[in-house]
Amino acid sequence: MNCQAATRELSNYIDNELDASLRAELEEHLHGCTHCTVVLSQIKHTVEVFCDAEPVALPPDTRQRLYEALQKKLNSTL
Ligand SMILES: [Zn+2]
């Protein structure tokens, strides 16, 4: 798995929507990739801020904007 694929899956990872094999692949990538670990913590932090620590999904448009921003950030650092 590369960084772009990993970033794409981070939302599903946080929501626990990945199947076991994909989750394992992503976790393996995260272990070796500081960049994606930072992105993951940023998303988690953003989700917590948006949801006030309640286990509620982000609205789809908010999620979309967040991911577009993260993809741009990722693309600019690769
Ligand atoms: Zn990565």
C-alpha cells in the first residue's frame, strides 16, 4: 500500500469499516510511515473537534472537503 491508498482508507479505518485484510495492510503501512501517521492523527483530531467527542459520523460534504484538503496536502509533500 502506498501513501495515497493509505490516506484514502483512513476515514474508513477510523470508522472501523475496513475488512480485516485491508485494515492489516493499512496498519502495516502506518507503522512504517510517519507522514500517514500524522495525517491519521489530524483526521482523528478533526473528527473529535467536529463531533465534540460524540461517536457521530462527519456530514458527507464536510468529510469530502476534509479529504480533498488532505489529498492536496499529501500530493504536495510527495
Ligand atoms: Zn504513508
